[in-house]
Amino acid sequence: MPDGITQVDYDGLIPNNVGLNEDARVRKALETWHPGYIDWWTTMGPEGFQDSLVYLRTAIGVDPKGWAKFDYVRMPDYKWGILLAPAVEGRSIGFGAHKGEPAWQEVPGEYRAMLRRLLVIQGDTEPASVEQQRHLGATAPSLYDMRNLFQVNVEEGRHLWAMVYLLQKYFGREGREEAEDLLRRRSGHVDTPRMLGAFNEATPDWLSFFMFTYFTDRDGKMQLEALAQSGFDPLSRTCRFMLTEEAHHMFVGETGVARIIERTCTAMREAGLHDPHDIAAARALGVIDLPTLQKKINLHFSLTLDLFGNEISTNAANAFNSGLKGRYREDKLTDDHQLLAQTYPVLRLRDGAIVSEDVPALSALNMRLRDDFVVDAASGVGRWNKVIEKAGISFRLALPHVAFNRRIGEFAPIHADTAGNLLSQAGWQARIGSFLPATEDNLYITSLMQPVRATGEYAPWIAPPKVGIDNRPGDFEYVKIAEAA
């Protein structure tokens, strides 16, 4: 099968555009792995809805102008597959010590361990988020939202397949063992947790889900953009296609939060409630008050920042220098793409103060990627604020300072408020309830999580979407729930 093909072969067990029928070794390895994956999906995927018919999109090609079709499918029957973006003829490595050399079609021996680690970490996040969200279907605020949840879930499952294919094809026995471990670990498990902290946190309610898909899936976007620059061409092509799916996940998050804000503002305006800080009055209307939304932003933003790792990182420098992982949109940058003499400003903790220091740019790649993430995330918060402004309510949402509520990196040893002012332990404890969701906040949100399953109807704490998925009408039955659900 030609490398540049855009259509997907559906004849075998595993849909693909990588010529599996001509690669007996890899096909057998993936077919051997397949039953374990289905077992994982049915036990750890969306609980209670495995027999329901869901209006899902499935990839039928990798042409960005028309790569998917929509139809009803049971999730265990979803056509997970292995999809690479078309090869770029004559592609060369765009950065690092190998800049200008032909892109690798096989794994360079000296970078084998490093590349495997990158694949495993990326692969581990995909099933983790499915596990975190497996109970949410039971409290979906509409069939539209339930369908979006399940679309995110099946695509995260496909992203796991994407990483497992690379492990199985290019890493032999070690890759097969890593693929098994990706099914063995469990989000939040005491003995076998997922590799990154944010993917062991609970996602107990739909506001958490929307925040997760807005912030944490945006980290996924940044990491995939950096890996899409890889000199290892199969990884680059894999990530380029994954990004077409990731965009929908962030859309779900951004529009989900926007719809919550819209409903809150509408209810306040109709009730003549002008003070957004009157939390009791807002909650009496059955909506999520704006200060609690701000607390949830603080929580999920800070958890996501930890995913970028330490601000100063030799691992990130090595991955860049080796040509395995570039910067965000590396191909759009205009420097020398080797960074041997450049510096980059990094926030550091010095003598009890947060200061900016110029450090070697190669060492600050995590910080640069995190900075790109902050800019990207802030744009959506600006759009949320426009919803509030349009309603005539005096309140602004904001991202907290990057030193706030950190567990990894430069600011893990200290406490800071949302403006970046350092706090003592006592000061932090006295104010934590104003920064992060308290027990009563979480209990209130949980109390709103009552399922709505009638077509065209929505829970009273969230507004309907402006447009349906696949341009379907407002009363479209996005999920045909099986009797046993």
C-alpha cells in the first residue's frame, strides 16, 4: 500500500493505511494484542453504555478536507485503527543536531530508548483519560453531551492504538511488553497508576470533564504538535493525524464551559441577580456560580501545568538535540532550529522571590512549550469572558499564575496565590478554600449531575449548543440507549 494513501483499508480486523496485510509480523502482534484491548475497553470504558448505539464519526481516510463519516455504532464495534498522515516526499529533519538530514523511516539505534520512552508516555495518557471518564455517561446533561463524551473516549482509544502500532512495529519484544503494560496500568490505582499525575486524578462530574478536555487535552495538543515535528517520520505522520481528532476534544471543553457560563448568566439576568459573588443566590437558581467556575479553572490549569515537567530539563534538551521532539510548530519558527547559543527566559525561585532568568534555550524547552500552552489556553478564557460581558455581568475569569498550586517543577516547594504572591503554609491553609474547590463546592456540583435523556432536552445548568454535531437538528437522538443501560 503506498505511503501517501488517504483511504483506509477496512478488509482486515484492524483498519489501517499502513499496509498491515503486507507486514505479517506486525499484523500478528496487533491481532494478538486486540483481545486484551477489547477486554480493557469493556471493563474500563464507558460504564453502562456498551450496547447503546452512538452517533460517532469514524475515519475513512486521512484527507483533512473529508476524513470522517458519521453513523450509529456500538462502541465495542467501533473501527479503531492505525492511521498515518500522508508521507511528505523528501522530508528532512527540521531541528537539532541532525537538522537537514533525511527524516528517519527506521529508529536510529542510538536513540532507541529515548524514543520508546516518548511513545510510552504519550500512549499511557490515552487510556488513562477513558478510565477517568468512564462513569460520566450516567449523569450526562443531554444526549448531545453524552455523544461527545463517547466520541472523545473512542478517539482516545484510537490514539492508544496509534502508539501501540509504533511500539509493536519498531521495538519488537520490548514494544510488545510495553503495549501490554499500557493495558495493565489503571488511572488512580494504588499499585499500578498511570505514569503522569494529572491522569490519576478523578473526573467526578461534567464540569470537571469540560475543564479536562479544555486544559488537559490542550496539553495533549501541544505535545502532539511537538512530536509531529519528529525526525522519526512514522511518529510525525501519526501525530499529524491525531491532531485532527484532538481538535474536537478541545472544542467539547471550550464550548461546554461556555454553555455553562451562558446558562448561569441567563438565569442571573432573569432573576435580577447582579452580584456574581452572591454564591448562595446563584446556586438557588440551580446553576453553577461564576466564582466556582474560577476555582475549577485554577485547579485544572495548575494540574495541567505539571504535565510539562521541570522548567529546566536535560531530557527535553536531549530529545530536541536528537531530532525526536521539536518545539510547538517548530516548522513555523525562524531561528536556527539548533539553539546552541540562544537563551530563553525562565521563571525561577530566588531568595524568596519569583524572578525571570535567561537560561540556555536547549534546557528550557519544557518552559517554552508550557508558555505556548498558556497563551493558547488564555485565548479560550477570553472567549468565555465575552459571554459574561455580553450578559452585562461584572466578572472576569482568569488563568492563575504559573506558580500557583504546583507539584512539579520550580514552584513545587512553595505556596503562591493566584496572582503569584508567595504565601506561608498558614497563609495557604487560610485561603485555599477561596482558590480551589472546597468540599461544599464539589457537593453542590455533584447535586446538579442529574441525567437528561430525552432528545433535544438539556440539564437546567447548561445551555443547548448553537449547532448540532454533523449539522443535526436540535431534537436529534445522538445516543440510542440500550434497555440494560
